[in-house]
Amino acid sequence: MLSDMSEFVECQNCGRKFFAENIECPYCKGGAEEPDGAAPGSGSRAPAGGRLFHLFFSSFNTVVAGIALLSLVALRRRPMDATRAVLGLEATVALVLLIGLAGRRRWARLLAILFILGNAGLGVTALVERGQAERLAWGPGPLVLLLFLAPFCTQQARDRFTR
């Protein structure tokens, strides 16, 4: 009897896990229809944290896919040197990150934060090494990536990546 109380089930509507002793999901109230008219459990998942966070996460996935693609294209054109190694690492991490984000894995949130900070650091380092430090040592690429940092540090992101 005690083992039944500690089991978790996954909501068919929102995908979050909760105690099996609850009749309906405490996060989405289980039985209500989804806002777009789809029946609960019809295969579409309600985005955790609302439409704004869904937009941020979707945009970030698109940016990461673009970074992976550009890294692979640039990797093919480079001779064997340190730049090629960094591009290979960049493409690999971006592809692993996309897999984790698609599966809403808990480790993907931390990897996304590290990916954003690492790319921002690489972007600033590249600008400083080119001799552009006397002006503003900041480029649009790292700045855009830093915009995605805030959503990953919120409670909605922690709730979204629970597996």
C-alpha cells in the first residue's frame, strides 16, 4: 500500500509527473480542455510557463540548430588546426543540446546555460583578439545568445525540464 503512494504518473495533457494518488494533474487540472480546442491527451503538450516561454524555447532551438549547421559547414572548409577542433566541439555540443531540449531532459537546461555562457565568452574573446577592444568589445552574436539565458534560469524552465 505504501508503494502506491510513492509512485508517479505522467499527465497526458502537460507531460509533468505527479503522485499517483492524485486523481487529476495538479499542474493543469487534468480534465480541462486545452486552449486551442484539442482534447486532453491528444498528443499535443501544453507549453510549461505559457506562450512567451514556449516562444523563447522554440527560438533558442532554432538558434542552436543554426549554430550547429554553421559550425558543420565551417568545419568542412577549415584545415586541421585549433579552429577546426573548436568548430567540431561546437557542432557536437549543439547537436547533443538539441536532443536534450527535444526530450525535455533535466541536464539539457544546465547544458543550455553553459552553452550560452561559453559562446558569449568565445564571441567576446574573438573580438578582443582581433584588436577591436578599444571600441566596444561586444558583438551581436553573444548578445543575442545572452537574451536566452534569463528564461533558462526561471522556475518555468525548471518545471519544463523534469525528466
